[in-house]
Amino acid sequence: MLMAHPTVLRNLVEQYEVLRVLHADNGSEEARQRMDDVAYTLCVSTGTADVDSALVAARHRLPGARPEDDSVLSA
């Protein structure tokens, strides 16, 4: 499975959280579509089937999420 770059994942998580805080799911058709698109992209990017699992998986893959993540070690 292809793995999304941590920067892409962080951006998607941030977008989804902003849309959720703004209650986009209850907003205009455009806002709902954007939220659905971000949720779908998160699922595809993390290999999950629902947005809640995708958010957990994305956060787990971000640098600093776990001690053995070598992306937080200095070169």
C-alpha cells in the first residue's frame, strides 16, 4: 500500500477538523461535499473504511506519534 507523506496526512486531518468544528455536515451542499471529499481522501490515504479509523491511523503515522517513529530523530 502506498503511504501518504506525513505532511499530506497532517493537512487532511487539519482540514477535516476545521470542517467538523464549522459543522460543515449541516452546511451548504458545497461544504458537505468538501467534508465528504476530505473524509474519503483520508480513508484512501490510510487504507481504512471509515473516517474515524482514518483519523486514528493518520495521527498514528504523524511524526512524534510513537517513540519508534524515526522521522522525529535528528539526522
